[in-house]
Amino acid sequence: MPVPLISHMNANIRWALPHEGPLVQSILANQNVALAYQVNWLLPLGPYWLVYCAPNPVGCINVNPGMPVGRLEWLTVVKELPKRTYACAIRDLCYAGMAALKQGGSQLVAGYVNDEDTSWKKIIEKRGLIPTEHGTLYIRGL
């Protein structure tokens, strides 16, 4: 069993194991994320996916380390969760991802946000991320 990076109440965040591609795929597929159907998830998974368990796996985020800029992508949490659990999963996955990027030497975090997702834009701008280009790419110092 992997050691959790964040653990509180009945939830924890941990790195996905190499054989857990189908688990990440199922989380993505639950929300109809196209990536779920575009790659072979049976191949070993790289060490770049965080999984949120509450206590079962219900969310994930892809962490792409880089120097000076790291990226967080494919944040996905199943919507059938209680509202508070859903919000905590999103928050905790983002902060765990940023901590992993910082530990890996990234100075900034960047990620794509759909222009139509105005509620998510408001949330991340309130937390200090700034839009950089149309499309919209946000960055934040780590």
C-alpha cells in the first residue's frame, strides 16, 4: 500500500502505482474525459498521477514536473460525491500537485482551463493564479 501524501479524516492522496492505469481511466471515464479513451491504460503508468481516496479512489490529477515551469493537468473528481467531499478533493489534489511540483524544482505551476468554466476561473484567480494567454493558461509561483 502506497504511503499517502496527504491524509485527513477518511481521505488521503497518494501516488498511483504503475499497474493502476485502469483505475485512473475509470475516474476519467466517470466524467467523460476524452483522455480515458485515447491511451492504452493497461501499459505501466508513469509516476505522475495523484489519486484521491475517500476512502475509495474518486479523483486524480496528472503532475508534470518541469523546471522552471511544471504543469497540473486532467484534474478529475467524480461528481456523485457529497458537495463538501467533492470540494475538498479538488482543493487537496491541487495543493498536493503544487507541493509535488515545488519539491521537483518547479518555480511556477501552469494548467489549461476551459474558457467556458467561469466558476473554476473565479476560484483559481481568487487563489492567486493569473491568466497568461487566451485559451486560458494560468500560472502561479510555488
